[in-house]
Amino acid sequence: MTLEELMNAPAPASGWVLAQDCAETGLDPDDIRQEMARRIGEMRASIERGLKSDARSITGMVGWNAKGLWDAPDVLGAPLLRRVQAYAMAVNEENARMGRIVAAPTAGSAGTIPGALIGVADHLGLPDERLVDPLILAAGVGKAISKRMFISGAAGGCQAEIGSSAAMAAAAVTELLGGTPRAAVHAASLALMNTIGLVCDPVGGYVEVPCVSRNAFFAVHAVSAAQLALAQLESFIPPDEVLGAMASVGRMMPAALRETADGGLAQTPTGLAVTARMEGREPEGDLPGGMVELPMA
């Protein structure tokens, strides 16, 4: 499956993805739809838990962000923006607390699709039943991406994780709102092309900082891509070429920027101090200004 094939598929794009998957696996379409409905339920459950909890993660770096945003005044008067961000962070903070989430496509990028897709649906008052087919399309986009490169930060930087999830979410939101297969694929392409080069630099190697807030940002990124595509704006570079460019950049990216915690934010003074504390070592020098001193286990 390529993005071009998906772009030229008969509408709805999710129906074509479903038919392709059934032909390949021998599974019944109703069984696949039921499984997708179950996963939507799991996504929603993780959102609901995450919005209610301010319990810190094991490292103490995250845990209160989603609830804090959800409970805060909407100073911009932008309920969709706040909802999408809070939903995405809720899922990733549940992951950081070792709660149950749906990897979509990875645990580190698990908040982007539910943040964007369920966030938009709730904003518009759409039932969860309407989300099944868009989620099938998201899976098809993820499969097309995985044919060209590994979907992991260790293989290609965060562009491979959050970029893939943003592309999947953008396509799903586009179909949810009535977009054509062409629009859905171009939404995915627009989301992908604007994540190329993004490094994977988790502090201490934990999927918390910057991962939680990054999901919030890229869930909004996905909704933005869908809005552009629904207005018939398209990626100037063909979608499969965008994917090829991302794969190429991922192969060129040094190991220090691919989920090793040897570069980026992980190597800042605060990042190194947190890592030392979590490993039971005393950090070198004084704690950086403003840093929360974590209790030793």
C-alpha cells in the first residue's frame, strides 16, 4: 500500500483500507470494526482518567499537565484547541503513570490520534460510532508509512513517531469531516512534511519530557493539516515523496538524536540532573535554577 494508491482509492478511503486488510489477513470486516470500536473505547477511557488525575509519574516530571489545562480558564476562547491539547496530554500522562493506553502507533505518540480525532468529535458532538472508519483509515496511513521506514524514535527520531501519528490523525480527522481520499492523504502529507527532522530527545530516556507536551502540540498540528486539506490545499511535494524524504532524514540522523537521551533536551543541565537523580547518582554541580529536586528512591 502506498499513499498514492490510497489517495486514488474510491471513497471512502477507510473502506478501501478495510477491503485491502481483509484480503490480506482473511479477517471479517465486522470483526475489524468491532476491534477498532474497542480501541476507541480504550482511548476515551485513558482520556477520562488522565483529565481527572494529577498524580505524578514515577520520575515526577509530568502528571498534572492535562488536568491543569482542562481545569484552567479558557483564556483564548478556543475550546477546540484546549480540548485537543488536554486530551492528548491526558493519554500520554496515563502512559507515564503506567496506565492503559492504545499505542497509536507508539506509546510515546499515543495521545496524538485520540487528542485530535476524539477531541474534534466531542467538540462537534459526534458519537464514537462515527470514529471507527476514520480510525481504520489512520491505521492504513500508518501501514503505508511503515512500509518505507520504522515507526520508532530509535530508528528515525521523533519525526518517525509523532510525525507518523500526526499524519494518521490528520487523515482520520479529514475523513471524519467528509473529506475525500485525496484530501485525507494530502492532510497526512502536510502533517508529515512539517515534522521532518524532529529529534527524539527524551529526558533520562523516559517518555515524558518533551513527549507529553509534544503530543499536545502535534494533535493540534494534525487538526490544522486536516483544515488545510479540507479547504483543498495540497502538499506541493507528492505524498510518497514526502514520506521518502522523512525516511531519508531519519537514516541520516545521528544516533544521539534518536531516542538515546544523548542529545537535545536530554543533555541540558536540568535533563542531566534528572537523569542522575533517577539513576541514584548525585548530579554534578548545583541543581539548575528552577528545577524541582526529585526525591531519591
